[in-house]
Amino acid sequence: MFKHLLIPTDGSKLSEAAVRTGMCLAREQGARVTGLYVMPDYRAIIYGADALLTYNSAEFERSVNKDADNALQFMEQAARQEGVPCEFVRVTSASIYQAIVKQAKESGCDLICMASHGRKGISGILLGSETQRVLTHTNVPVLVHRPASVGH
């Protein structure tokens, strides 16, 4: 049914669970995977908050790339364990959900498999949800992996 899954990750434990689930589904479907890590755009951050103007851009970039490396290495191991063909993409964007939607379209993915932090109520409204934004801005089906115990 599905031939090409996009699995975005932020490296969190919730994302790791979604990665494992997505890789298992890909194996069962005989599908391939594009793994995606969206790195924050340093310029968007510094222009958005004066307090961060003193932050060292080289240090920021090293830190973000290290986080991306760790997250994508986990994904590579999961793909190898499931025997799933997988390519890895890292992009820099001020908008995570837009980067996910764009990558799904550019890669020709027919399913996005991603985690949800399961925020409800006021925290969901204030913090927002990248998953919710992806759901409302893409025509590609989205499989949402939710944590077993939701109640943040």
C-alpha cells in the first residue's frame, strides 16, 4: 500500500519510538524511507529574540549538527535492523512543519510517520504542535505515533 515513508525526527525519545514504528511499517509494506531532521535556522532565531544576539553562531551550528548526527544515526541503525532502504536528509528551516511538508512532496512520499507529544489544553494551544500543523498543511496521509501515557 505505502511505497515511500517520510519519517521526521527531532531526536527525542518520542521521535525514536515513532522511528522504530515507521521502520517496522516500512519493512512490512516493502517501502523505502526518507529520514528527515530539520535544523533550526540561526538567523531566524537571532532576529526573533534580541537576547540571543550574543549567541555564537559557530557554536550553535556545531550543536545543531551534532543533534542531527545523533538523531539520523539512530534512524540509520533502526533502518538497518529492519532491512529497510533509507536515505537521510537534513535541512535548515525557520518552520519545522513547512520543511516536513516540503520534503514529503519533493521526495514523493505517500505517508508521513511522525511523533506527537500529546499536549492538550492550554499547553497545546500555547506551545502549538508541529504534528498538528503538518496534518493541516499536507495532502499526504500522516500516521501519528502517540506516547503510551499522555498527560503532560
